[in-house]
Amino acid sequence: MQFKKIKLIFPLTAALFLFPSCMTLSASYGQNSACQKEAPSTTALNSVSRQLPPPAFQVIKSSTPRSPYTIVKVNLAGEGLHIISNFSKDTSKRVLNPRVFAKISGSQLVINTTPFKKDGSPVGLIIEEGHLISQVNKKYTALAIYKEESGYSARIFDSQEEIDINDASLYLAAGGFWTILRDGKINDFIDHKDYRTAVGIADDGKTLFLMSGKKLSYMDCAEILQKAGARTAMQFDGGRSAQLVINGKNTIAAPRRKVAAALGFK
């Protein structure tokens, strides 16, 4: 009798142990919500992964306590994906809390983008649905998102003046600071650690990596994104502006300021 009880208890215990490891974002992207096998890059990052079938957001969390960070891997070519900025006519605000923007726009993911002045005006390029919202700043880099026949593609430009703002396929653009990773090579910067927000691309612009964390330098962010699979990466506004919101919750718990620009993914 004792042997039979042990046989019953073991599978139940195993099931209870394994179930929490299959946490995902909302299952609205795809019918099959079963856990998928972790990619080698996820293991190399010494992280915990949660993911959905394409078009999915794969969440990678660091297990390093001194410099915690979160990365979300986005399939830009995925069917049903929609990207929006806070300058959409339905959500336009001068400055906003990214968590509030996530709620009013219905976005599962929101990341802060372009730096701004004390009066809330953006410093650098912003384009929303092909419309120029804020002018080019040639000193700084930018993320450009293009509409394709299926989904989107993304490019990172070292200088905002390199972007053809008259390109009919240019859908959104968000300025940042500097390129930290180009074609797999990390650029050198002063090793100053702070709250950081960064973005990377891979697969000819079909894969986008959104990242936020604390106690990180620019080069730390570049190395982390490189290990995640990004080939090129740039910094968005950091410090107290750094925010990555997933399903309504900010991945950085410290008090955050309102920002002038953000991108939402849903």
C-alpha cells in the first residue's frame, strides 16, 4: 500500500513543481499556450524564460541580484502584432506615466523612448504613423519601425539625420541616445552605472529586444543584448525615466517619472 501511495504522490508533486515555470503573458497571441523549449541564448544568460507561440513576446529575466534586468523578445513579423506610440490621436499626451499609457492603449508591453526637456518637450526624432511629431537631432540615434506586407521590421540609425522621413513605409520612429552595439561589436563608453532602457534588433530587423534594468552601464546593456541574440542595439532615455511595463506592471519597482514618449506593443 505504501508503494502505491508513493507512486501517486510523486506525479502530483512533480506537476505542482513544474506548473509555475510555464508562466506566460496573456494568451491572446496564439491558441497553444504550452511551454516551449528554452533557446540556447536564454540558458547562456543564466535566466528564467516565459514565452508564447509566435507572434509572441518572450520574457527573459536576469537572475543576477546586483544588476537585475528584464528583456522582452518581440517577433515583429508576427501576425496580429500592433505597435503604437503615445502620440497616436487616441492616446496623445504631452507627458505620461507608461503604466497609464499601457492601460488606455491596451498594450501588453510599454517602453519609454525619447529623452525630453524639463518642460516635457522631446529631444530628438519622433514619428507616429508617418507623421513627424518631433524634429531630428543629428547627435543622437533612433529606432525606426517600418510596415511590411506581413508585420513590421526595425532599423537602428546611428544618427537621426540618416533616416529618410519621407519613406512611405516608415511607420514609427523614436529617438534615443547612442548606438551601443553595431553588427555584433560593442561600442566603448564610460563605465557609469544607472537605470537603463535599451533596444536591440536581430534577424534583419524582424526581431526586436526591449530591455530595462538597474545598476547597468551602456556596455553592460550591449553585452546583455548581444548574448540574447541582438546584432545592433541603442540606448533610450535612462535614469528615473527608464521603464518597461509588462501586463500593467513596471519591471523597475523604484519611483519612476512621467515621460514624454513611449512605445506600446499589443
